[in-house]
Amino acid sequence: MLNRRVWADIDLDAMTRNLNHVRSLAGDGKGIMAIVKANAYGHGAVPVAWHLAAQGVEALGVGDSEEAIELRQAGISIPIVILGSILGGELPAVIGNDIAVTVHSAERARLLEREGRRASHPVAVHLKVDTGLGRLGCHPSRAREIARLIHRSEFLRFEGLSTHFAAAGPDDNGFTRRQLVIFEEVSRAIADAGIPLPPRHAAASSAILSRIAGHLDVVRPGIALYGIGPTPGLGEGLTPVLSMKTQVIFLKDHSAGRSIGYAREHVIPRRTRIATLPVGYNDGYPFRLGGKGEVIIRGERAPVVGRISMDYMMVDVGPIAGVCSGDEALLIGGSGAATVTATELAERSGTIVYEILTGIGKRVGRVYHAQQGGPPRGFRVVRRPAAADESPLRR
């Protein structure tokens, strides 16, 4: 790929191993709703969704209707659930593409019912209950009323009951357990009202890796599928899927006292050689890593010098022997004993690893690698999924 300015290698076999690890932690009989929102955490939504569907996940979770429709238009037929909110004007396209919708209020459920009736097409609905995150979701006291509305409607299908943990993990001070207690109380209230409970889901990557909420029907892994722990200490057993690369396009020798980059923030203390790389914050390499980041060239770390600009960055390769124009530079990933992780970039730039991954720009070419199932036309990704088996989200 050295004919590109910057690219990302996506190891789909590593993704399969991560998925299998999640399955082993979730336990037998649990459905997997694989989260592919935010362009599959920067990995490319359509190719990743095809691969996960081929690996037998029961459903795909997205953030909004545009992401869902993109997957349908790419030919993906397994259940897709919009986990966030949708706008009224989006409903015809969502219903027409048989996409499940998460509802947070009776008002939105009634709107979906009216649109489903108009289209003569029942709408799959997941009811979300706010048990402590304080963002989306109905108040627990309203859940039974909304569930009854959904259950009685001819044009709504009650396909899921969910909540969202605020701080699942080893340091949550018991808050997740309190959320689960509320969720169980809501579930009992719905069941006691004679409403059959649909598949229930709450556990995202943190909860799965912490072995929380394993008794529910479905889990929603996101960042774990991409090989990264959501918090320090929760990455054991995972393999990073993405490596991000560029190449040296220019080399120049500089004497001591010369400044490098905008605002002259870096002044060279000694004679050295500076390499220019054709990647910048437009590609997702954080501006805040100017003077803080490191890349790997010829198996050795080279420090970033000067400010990161929109399209370029500079690194000091003076101590590295034999660097040439055209040499590969590793921004995220490993080479020999040297490794730069997305988590390291996040820590050095004062952000979270989610922002690093989802910030990878559209100019970055994605190249997909897998040992099995050769790439279909248009994407380097595995074959179409087989027919759906019976599962918690395919009842």
C-alpha cells in the first residue's frame, strides 16, 4: 500500500478471535449484537459488518438511521438495531428497510405505531430504560406503560428490552449492580402485567469483560471486538485489529538551532535528520501529539517533532540508520519489539481510545485481511452470511 499517503490494515482474523473470546465470556446461548456504529469504530462499517455477519452474530447495533440504512443498502440482511434516537422524518426509510428502533418514550412509540400503520408494516421496537446513565431511556416507572402500548399494538413488535450501564467495570463502586436491580424490577413489572419479556440486553464491552450481566439474553460488544479493552486492565485476551501506516516522503538534514513546524515550537538541539510523513490531523493523528507522539520506522521509535499540521507531520530519524524516502512508518501497531498502541496515543494526547479510533479520517484507506472467505467485489472482506439460525434476536 505504499502508493497511498496513509492507510489502515484491518485484520479480520483478529476480529474473529476477539468475537470468539466475547462469546466464551458471555456464555452459551447468549445472542451477540455486534456494535458497528461510528464507522465500526473507525474500521469501516460495511466490510466489518459483512465479516461479523459471516461469523454468525445475531444482530448489528448502530447509532443512527443513516448508519443502519448504509448497511441495508450494502446488502446486509441480519437484524439491525438503532440504539440511539431517530427523527420523525427518518421513519419511512427506517421502516421500509426493516430496521429495529429503540424507543425512550410513549410519545415516540405512538409515532412509530402511526408510521407503521400508514406503511402497513410492523416496526420492530426495543424499549430502553434509564437505570442510571441519565441520557436516553424512559424512567423506570414508565416502562410498564410503554411496554403495554407496544405489546397491544398491531404495528409494533416488542423485540428487545435494554438499559445502558454508566460505569461497568472493576471500579464502579457497585453502581452497575444497583442499575441491574432496577432493570430486574422493571422486567418483573412488565412480566407481571402479562406482557411476554422480549430478549433483554445491557452488557457492552466493559460489562462483558468484567463478567457482569451475563444472565441476560444478549450482549452488545463494541470496542472489545476491535481488540482493545475499554479501560486499563480489561484488554486481556484481545488482539488489536487495526494498524495505521504511512510512509516517509521527504528527508532533510538540519543543524542545531533550526526550528521545525508551525509556531516554531520545536528547536533542534543537535544536528539531525528530519523525516516528513504525509499524515496529519485531517487523517486522525491528534494535533495534541505534536512533540509527544512516536512512530515506528525500521523497527525503532522516532519522536514526533513540531506541531502536527493538517496534512503532514515530522519525526526525528537521526538516530535510526539507513532511513530512506518510501520507508513505511507505523503510527499504530507493532514492528518487531516496538509497538505503538491506540491506547498509548490516547493517553499521550489526553483523550480516550474511542476518540482515537473513531477519529481516523476518510482519507485513510482501509485494507482488509483474512485467511478465510476471500473478499467480495468492492471490499476486501469475507463472504455473505449464511441463512439465519434460531437465536435470541431471531425469534
